[in-house]
Amino acid sequence: MSSLEAISGFKLEIDIVQNIIKDYTHLANSGKAIILCWIPIHVNIRGNEMANTAAKSAVSLPITNMKLPVRELIPCVCKFCIDV
């Protein structure tokens, strides 16, 4: 189920929905404009297709106990995306 579908149905038993609604409310109350949009996965957008393929293949990978400090996450992901 997509996050936007879950939010639109206010399925509060899903933790991510609670977090999104909480963050949305906080940002909206502080004067920020938030726009949520759905991006279809199969519309010949190369980045979307690559992300969808990677996500589907990652499901079959074993879970590791590797620890990665938060500050290193974005640089590692960016490097991985560039190298692929």
C-alpha cells in the first residue's frame, strides 16, 4: 500500500502514517506549505524504474547487522547511486 493511500484513509495503526501526520501537522502549524504527490512507478521515468527494480531485488537480500552512523547514510547512498 502506498503511503499516500494509507494517509488518505487515516489508517493510524500503521506507524509511518502516524509519523507522517504528526510531521505534517507540525510543519503546517509552523507556516510551511506541504504538497504530497504520488509518483507512478511505471511511466518510463528512468530513475523511478531503477528505484523500483532495486527495491524489488532488495526484498530477497538477507538482513545484516551492519551499523552505519546516520551522518554517513546519505553520502553512502549517493555514492551507490552514482556507481550503479
